[in-house]
Amino acid sequence: MRIARFSIDGNVAFGAVEGDKQDELVLDIIKGIPFADHELSGTKVPLSKVRLLPPVLPNKVVAFGRNYAEHAKELGHEVPDVPFAFLKPSTSVIGPGDDIQYPSFTEDLQYEAELAVVIGRMCREVPRERVKDVILGYTCANDLTARDVQRREKQWARAKGFDTACPLGPWIETDIDLARANDLTVQLTVNGEQRQLGRTSEMIRPIEDLIVNISEAMTLLPGDVILTGTPAGVGPLNVGDEVAVTIEGIGTLTNKVVKRG
């Protein structure tokens, strides 16, 4: 099931995305929320008539850095001996079609296409064999980074946590199993030109290792998001650029860069 979060006529709801052709997609409105008992209402609205929102409003976004060897190499970093995690605040999250606001404090805003894991239930100290049970599904993410600020400041809170720094969407795909999620194509284009192309099978540590690692330290809540790292090919964005993250079996997340007002 593809689960979208959307607004229509001032109301916010979840819906199951149905159809194959983009211009014919419809939403079957969900009664309840995806993290608890729910059912389809049978009330359907065309996707073209709604505004897609971030598929979840996470309590926290846990991002893992340097999880692709070639990406670590291109930035001049060593591959860490253990998973390397940092947090992006909930205020950094935006949805498909929302504007990325170029921060005033950077001169080097860069994109990072990533597979995002959406947690489906509260969990802590998850054993490796139970990881699949705590995942609701997967979506696309762009881990936007003020690269000059990241290099200058030892703490990454500003470089990766600014407003609009975490586009998510367009929806959550729940019908991908864990084995397949660990071998999906991840690509990114800027103004239609391909800039990144990789596979999640190139990750140094698979999804299971990441969730085991972070759940040892903190409780994960329904709707929390885990970013799994980016393949090589990161680069700059400019005001006016349109950046799109496409992940096999999920969809495409598109956002435009604008000057921060």
C-alpha cells in the first residue's frame, strides 16, 4: 500500500494511493491513522485535487552519515568504525512540492538523496531479527546540507537541521520487504540532469544494523524516520533549481529551491 498524507478543503487525512498512471491516481481516504487499527473508507478523491503533505510528522529524524564508502571518499572522510548518527529536527521536514528555502548563512547548499525508513510502532533495543516488525514502510528523502557550515562547525545542528532541510515523500510504500529495501536504486536529478545514482545494496551497514544501533540508545516512536545515508555524487544547489529524488518501487520526491524570505 502507498500511504499519503494530504490536505483538502482545510482538512488533513491519510489515504491509500491507487492507480498506476500519475494523472489517474486517486486517494481512498483512510479511517484512522496508519500506526493503529485503520480501514479504507471507500471515499475516493483524485490526487490532482489535493495537496500532498509530508507523509509523516516525525518526532525525530535520525540520519546516518558516511554509510556509502564512495560518498565518504568524495568528501575526504574515513568510513567510521561504527554507525555514525545525527538528528534533524521535526521543523526541518517538508513535503513533496514544498519549497526548499536557501539558508542565508550558507553559500554551499548541497543535496543528498536517501532512502528513508518510517517506524511503525514504539520500540527500544530492537533485536536484529525483529527489525522488520517495527517498520511501517519506506519513502524518499533529501538530506539537505549547508556544506560550508558543516565543514566549519564541529556540530552539525545548523548545517543539517535548518528549516526545510528534510524533504520527505511523496508517500510511504508499505509493500517493500526488508531484503528488497536493502537493494533499491536511488537517484537524484537537478533540473532533469542526473547527479546521483546508486543502490542501497552499496550501503556499508544495512537497515537492520542502523535500527539496532539507534534503538540501543533511544526509543523510536511511530512516525519517526531513519535516513540511511547517500550514495556518491553530492553537489550544489542554486536558487531556481528543481531537485528530484527517485527511489525504485517508491516514487519521486520533487522540490524547488527558492531564496529564503
